Amino acid sequence: MIFKGGTQRLGERYMRSWREKMASRLVLALSACLLFLSACNSENGEATVAADGAIAVKDIRGKEVRLNEPAKRVIVLYQGALDGMYMLNAEHTVVGIQNNIYTNPETFKYFSKLDPRIAWKELPSPGNWETSTNIESVLALKPDLVIIASGQTDAIRLLESLGINVYAVSPQNNEQLFEEIENIGKLTGTHDRAVELLSYTRGMLDEIAEATKHIEQKKSVYYAWSGGRIYSTSGQNSRMHECFELAGVRNACTFEVDQPNINPETLISWDPDLILLWSTDPQVLYDKKELAVLTAVKNKNVHVLNPPFFYDPHTLKIMYAAIELHNVAYGANQNFDLEKDRREIMTNLYGAKATALFE
């Protein structure tokens, strides 16, 4: 009996040892799988938590940006990304912005409603998104992260050489914009809000596409840039082109490039049904005698997206631009109530902060 019991105890010990070994192997296998999936996500440009616990994302350049923890001090030198910070409820991390926010009256009007620090001009402005960046002013703010236009290559190179984390942005299509929002959400600890925003936006885009897909004879639209730049437009590979497709209209510009400059003869050859302006007085267009032959000019089919804050195509608000463009091109549509849709969209994008935008 004693021998039998001893054998039983030895058997139990063996089984415990075997189970422990198998559990250990299972943990190792699962860990390897998780590391493999993490690497796959990183290769696809998705925001992920790295094996060492750091936050790792890839920006528009394909450059990896790594933070040990969510950024607490962020300088944002790109207006679309700054707008996204307020949608993400990440404005508490912003310690610096682009100077254009203060110098452009329309931009200042609405951003000052979102943030009292902007209203009182308390946030430092160490640069502009299109031109220069004051590196000394950036360093003085001790940022964890700088969000900047990818075109500012010299500033990016210098900042990174000084050990500053840089996330470069310049989305050319919706998917790039969605990735930007999700990545900035990761970098600022607001990823849950990013997921919520993108879910709502994708749903709205699907609804708009469904409402406009029946249009067979699409009207052509020519888009002119801000500040009276009538002969600067957006081509087939641009954010405005995506807006046009969503609205059920055709981009009059046939060039594949993002931002082509054209001459009067080219615009006349396109002869668009509608001309869309951004921060430009229509009279600037009407004063150009060489364009008097255009159908849109003769019929006064010229529309300004105003105030531009609500239509910024570099943000998730591109959906509202598409709704208004559709109504302008084809008349009031039972699917879209512009005033109601504006309030609903802005409320979903900005939350409680949206109330101030309509005051």
C-alpha cells in the first residue's frame, strides 16, 4: 500500500510537471504569435503597440514614429491635423500651433471658439504649415511630438536630427486621412475616440454615396483655389476629386496630378457646368473678361463654400462639403437638409464643443 501510494504521488508529480511544461510552451507560442501580428500591423502602416511597450506608428512618409508613452506636449503645424486634435478631444496636449490660425480672420474666428487659449492668443505659434518653422521656438516648447506638413523637409530633417519626434502629414485621399486620425489618436492616448470618429465618418460616407450613386448625367465642376487663384485647381489625384465623386459630380480637370496650374484656354475648353470657389469673392472670376464665354459664368453658376471652416477637405468635414456641392449642382435633395446635416455632422465630430461653432 505504501509503495502503491508512493507510485501514485510520483505519477501526480510527473503530471504536474508535464502540465507546467505544456503551459510554458503555450505561453511562448502565443507570445510569438502576438509579436508576429504586431510586426505585420507595423508593416501595414497601422498604429500598434511595439514589443517593447512603445507606441509605434508610420507617418505619410512611411517613417516610423515611436513614443514610450502618449505625448503630453504636441506642436501642430498643419491646420487639418490641428482640427483633428479637437475632434479627438486631444487639445489638452497642444502647446503650439501654426501662425496662420491667428493671421487668417476666418480661421481664427472658429478655432477661437474651440479653444479659449487661441481666443486669447496664448498658444505659441512657432511656424506656418506651408513655409517656415522657427526651430529655436519649437525647441523652447520642449515638445514630445511635432505634427508638420510632409513638404517641410528641411524643418523635419533638422528637428529629427535634434532628437524631436516628428509625425509628417499630408493626406491625399480618405484612407490616408483615416490612418492619420487613428495614428494621432494612438500617439496622444485618444485612440478610442479615433475609432469612434472613423466609424461615424465611414457610415456617413456610405450614406452619401448611396444617395448620389443613381446620377448618370453628372454635372462637371471646376474648383479654384483660395485667394483668387482662379487658374490653380485640383486634379484627379486630390482630396477635392474625392469630394466630387462623393457628391455625384464630375471633376472638370482632367489632369492626374494633385495641384495643376492651367491657362484660360484650358479652362475654356473644359467649360464646366459649375465653378466652385474657396475663400474667393466671385467678382474676381466675373472680372476676368477672357472667361466670360464660360457656361458657368454666363449662367452665374458660381458657388463659394463659406465659411470655409465647415468644409475643410483635409479633414473629416469633407463629407459636409460633398453634401452641399451635391445640393448646389442638382438642387435641393430630399436626402440632404443642409442646416440640419451641418449641425448633426459637427456635433458628431466635435462633441459638446460644436455648440460654440454656431454661436
